[in-house]
Amino acid sequence: MPELPEVETIRRQLAKEIVGSRLRRVTVRFGKRLQPSADKFVAAVTGATVRGVRRRAKLLLLDLSNGQSIATHLKMTGKYLLVPGKTAPGKHAHVVFDLADGRRLFFEDVRKFGYLKVLPTAEADSLIVGGQLYGPEPLEKSFTPAVLAACLMRRPGRTLKPLLMDQACVAGVGNIYADESLWRARIRPGRRVKTLSADEIRRLHDGIVASMRRSVKLGGTSADDYVNLYGRKGRNQLVLEAYGRGGRPCSRCGGPIKRVRMGGRGTHFCPKCQK
């Protein structure tokens, strides 16, 4: 599933490419994941101009000139692709946005879990400002070790890795970056929150921020299906330290990276140097 760095990469590309573009025509080819309905979705967005592109956690928000916004959750395999105007949509293209400048924007989703929802921009604003669904943003200056500690210590009995993936605690962290952040912090994913020291929380904060920033710089992690707006893979998978490296040597201590199941997810860590 695309996590914060992947969604942020797409947000930046969409902001560069389509802000100021008018949605001349919108064609729905699979509408079961549109809200409120395919017909109402088309009516609400056709003819509007894209005024801005924002992100909250893993959610993309396209703000339109008519006071509406398109909220998109990519889920497992959703993607936006910007293509030349004569490009025919593939079989997994759910929605085709024809832009007034002749280009086309496809929303594709092989697994059909992703969704697009039209909502008033005022409601989108409440999500951005800090609705109850999402915790602090790791790339914001306001995300400090104290902020992370406050989130964690409200749940002292929780296992650390599943809590990091709880969007109400820290926005945008999923399986990949939980593993990478914990590796950087030298903390085992199965630790209980109440066992963490202040120094370990500080290291975890630094690990989260560093993992996210490096991945954004490299265009995200293409461990599975993720590609960016231009159909290209990210490069962060080339420098992962824990995720997907089960059985391979730890780059820090040489011990083998171990893979286990935790909370139903594959989890990777170094038993030798993560304590």
C-alpha cells in the first residue's frame, strides 16, 4: 500500500502538472468505488478547474474551483497516471479525466480497493487541519519527540509497531516505514510502549522523520505495485535497511534480518542490534 512518501510524491507531481487545468470531461469506467455515486461524481467535478493538491496522511485532496474537492485513497494498488491525450485507457482505468489542455489523467486500480470521493472543500479543510481520523504529520516541524511521546504514552500497553501504523497516532506510517523507522531507532517492533525510555522515543522520532524524508527524496518505495504520476518506479526500495530483507545481513551489524508476522503483517527487524 502506498504510504506517506509515495502519496506525497504523487501530490507534488500533480501540483506541478494539473493545478490550473480544467476538467473538460470525466468518464467513469468502473464506478463502484466512487462516492456518492458515479453520476453525481461526474456532475460535481466536470468543468471545474483544479486549484490545489493537498495531502493528509495517505489521502490525496484535489481542490476544485467550484468549492468541491476530490479525496482519493489509493489503498493497495490505486494510482494516478498523466498521459498524452490520445492514450487509450487500460482495462484497470476506473476514471478518465480529460483536461482542457488535451492531456488525460487516469485513475487506475487493479485490486479495486481505492476510492474517490467528492466532498465540499470545507470538509476537506477539517481533515487537513486535524480531524479525529489522523494524528500528527511526520514531515511537519510541529512533529517533535514530545508529540510522538504524547501519542505513544496514551497507549502504554500497546505493541509498538501496530501502534505506529495506527493513523490516529502518526499519520502516513505503514508497514514499510514502521520497519525502517524501528531499525533506525534500534528498537524491536514487538516492544510494549511502556518499556520505552525517553531516549528511545527520541531515536524513534528521528528514525520516522529520516525514513520518510529519504523516501520522498528518492520518489517513494516501489516494493510492489507503486509507480508515480508518470508511470515510473521510485528508488527507495534500493536502500531499504529492514523491510523485505528477511534472511539477508543487517547493514549495521551483519546479523541476519528476521521476518515474522505481527498484527497480520510481515515484519522485518535485526534481532542482534534492535533491542
